[in-house]
Amino acid sequence: MEKRFVYADNSATTKISKSVLDAMMPYLTEAYGNPSSIYKLGRDSKRAIENAREKCAAALGCTPSEIYFTGGGSESDNWAVTGTARKLAASGKKHIITTAVEHHAILHTCAALEKEGFEVTYLPVDSEGKISLTELENAIRPDTALVSIMYANNEIGVINPISEIGKICRKKGVLFHTDAVQAVGNVPINVVEQSIDMLSLSGHKIHAQKGVGILYIRKGVNLPNLINGGGQERSKRAGTENVPAIVGLGVALENAVSDIPGKIEKVSKMRDKLIDGLLKIERTRLNGSRTDRLCGNVNISVEGVEGESLLLSLDLKGICASSGSACTSGSLDPSHVLLALGLPHEVAHGSLRLSISDETTDEDIDYILEVVPEVVERLRAMSPLWERIKKGE
Amino acid sequence: MLYSEKVMDHFSNPRNVGEIENADGIGEVGNAKCGDIMKMYLKIDDGVITDVKFKTFGCGAAIATSSIATEMVKGKTIDEALKLTNKAVVEALDGLPPVKLHCSVLAEQAMKSALSDYYRRQGIDPVPIVGEIGECEACH
């Protein structure tokens, strides 16, 4: 097969879609008014933001006044967790529950709060990447301020039972936040029906631009201001709004939820072909549940091969992918998510994540399935670890 | 990770990959847990390294440093090979990202480990000649 460019890293970021860019364009050029200004140019910007807010609210099943635009998923996560913790600490609630496999935006925020005297319970996951609802329920204490559990995992694509978690938290009277950055557009979400008190999402994972996101905050949940200043975002996140980005996000989110069942059907077929094809390579394994899995996520471990050299080799062939190996993270430990599944370090080092979208084609899948085995064979041929594995040492 | 063109060249076309049957010295450093293992094979005739091969499990920098290290010692005397430093390996690759410097240390150690093995096979204590081969600091 001829060399081609295949973007299979949609969990890292996505391409801005044409409809999003078209909607943004006027606000990057002639419609540059400050939304807080009184004259028409300003009012037009204000209207554009509120229009986007309405679209976002409709997509999540909430009211527009519950949508707060932020600078992205990490910012939303930080605000939800730190804000809730600070607010409820005053009433003696200094305990947070989360999972061992959250994004670092949650884990590092929790670690920072631990230094301030908060206590954090990190729920473990089983070998498929699933938490236990019983363990969650048992972990909730009278002084628990917040439960923060991701909707779907960014590395292994495992989807959590968010409605059940919401129900448990509501029953116990504890606030529930979910990082839905990877889930939006891939699973139907309704914050009211699912008893979600706060939800983070990011624009650039759903074909909008980087640097914009949302924190949904249910009416009645009163978080402290994130940024003090002017009256933007109901005074909670001050600063002149990023109008083009917000307008783009509105369109992107509307697009993302327009046909979720159709997307799942189309993308999961390609995903399954990819998984089945890659698992034909000897000594590979699928990481994360096969069934409760994002329609576009593939994560496999390839024994005897190191992740970064796998990625570089794929890049030379035009394929963009990612890995949970230490070498790609800049740290010395492989992915905390893969280690939480119980994978040995040496197997976690050899992980490969491919995240496809509805723009991925069957030809792309065939190309990946042709290239990956070749690349793995080349790297294994020079790997002393593979030599040992083959000898059964 | 910003790699130089030299690193990418040695990664995509590594020199001297493989094993040497009846090698005169074999050295292995690193471990699977850390994600890097380098194995070097030397053929030595009259104090000259006439052939050298390597096998590496590791990242792009690990493969590139092993590859260039084999090039740097091939055809050289043992004395010259003993002078191979991680710094020289880094320079020859037009630099490495800071987090990858330990890979160059590993390449130097792999070479020294193979030379130590050569001396040991000759019944000579390698420590006074090659020195102690420390563990890679990054692995601890």
C-alpha cells in the first residue's frame, strides 16, 4: 500500500471542522467587538456568545445559565475540584473521592489539595479498567465534599457508569463532578437525567479550537470565582471572552451530539476491525474493557517493544498515534493508567493508543493494519527483550 | 520530543544491528522495567575492534545512541574505545533532549560492559582498566 497520512490521535486533539471555522471567521475578522461594550459591534459579540451558550446547554440538557466558558478541560477540572474543596472545607468537609486512572488535571489537583490538608480516596480499577460501585458507595463519608470520576478514560477509553454514580452521590448528598472531555460526542449525555452536578469538556477534542472549554455547574452549586475581575461568565470567570473560540465551540458541540448513535455505529466498526487485526500480532493484549469502551479508542500493549520507538516508526510511515510509555511522557514511569490495570512496567512501556474519529476511513484502517505489524517486527528483531521473551526467560 | 536529524537518521537506519556469533565480548546494561536494554557484541583481533553489533530495546534515543556508539568504535583500538564517553555520543548525534541524556550514558556503559567481558574472558580483571560500571542513575 502506498504511504499515506493517517491521523489516529483524536484523543490528543482533533482537526477543526469546516463548519466550526466558518462560524468563527467573522469573529476573527470584522466582528471584533468586546461583548461587554454597549454599541452594536459589542452587542453582536455578546449575542454570539449567548447563542453558543444556548447550543451548549441544549447539547448537555441543562439551562444556558449553567454553562461557564473556560480556557479548556484542565481549567474546568481545576475549578470544579479546587472550588468545591475550598467551598466545603468551611463546613468541615475535607474528603474527596476520585479514581486512580483520572487525567492529571484531576490527579495533580487532588495532590495539591492533599498538601493543603484534604484527604483523597483514589478508587482502584480492575484489570479491565472498571471501578466498583460498591467500593464507591462505601468510600463516601459524612465529610466527603466531592466525588470526581471521569466519564471515559483518555488512555484506555473505558466508559464509566455515570448515571449509577450520579444516583449514588445524589442519594448520599455528595456533589458529583465528571471530566467528560473524552466522552462528549461519543456517548449520549444529559446532566439532569444523570444527576451530574459539574461536568468538564474541552473544545479541541470535538473539532473546535484549542484553549476553550466548558464547566457545567448545576444551579444551586455555588463555586467560588475562578478569576476575579469584570462581570464575564456571571462574574465567576472574569476576563474578556474568547469570542471566536466560544462561537466555534457552540457549533462543534452541536455537531458532536447531532448523531451519536450513527457515529458509534460507524466508528466502532472500524475500531473493532483495528483491535481484531492488531491482536493477531503475537504477544499483544488489549488494554481496557472490550465492551464499555469509547467507539474510537484502541489501546494495545506490544511485548518486547518500547512505545516511543513504535510511535517514531509509525510517524515515519505517516501514522500519528500515542503511547503510555515513560519515554513519551518525559517521566521515567509508564502511564499510571496502565499500571493501575496491573500491567508490569515492561509491558506498559510498549503500549500503543490509536484514537480514530468519524473522519477515519476504511483505507486508513487497512493501512494501519499493514504498517503496525511490519514496524513491530523490525523493532522486535533488534530487541534483546523480545529475544528473552521468545526464549521464555 | 525534538530529536536532531542525526538521531532520526540513526533511529530509522540503525548501523550494526544484530549479534556476533563467537563474540569476544558481550555487554548488556539497563533493564526492562525502566524501558531500556542495550546489548553490545564485540569482535576483537590484536587489540582492534574489527566488528561490533548491538541490539536495543528502548526509545528512539536509545536506539540512536547504540547505533552511533557502534560506529564510533568500529575499527578502533580497545584503548580508543575505552575513551568513548556519553558526551562524545551526544555530540556526534548533534545533541539529545535533556530527558534523553541517560540513553547516552547507557551507550557508554554498554560498550564498557562488553570490553569488561572481553578482559574477563582473557582472565584479566577489567576493573583497573575499564573501571566500575555504575548503574544508570536515571533508573533509580
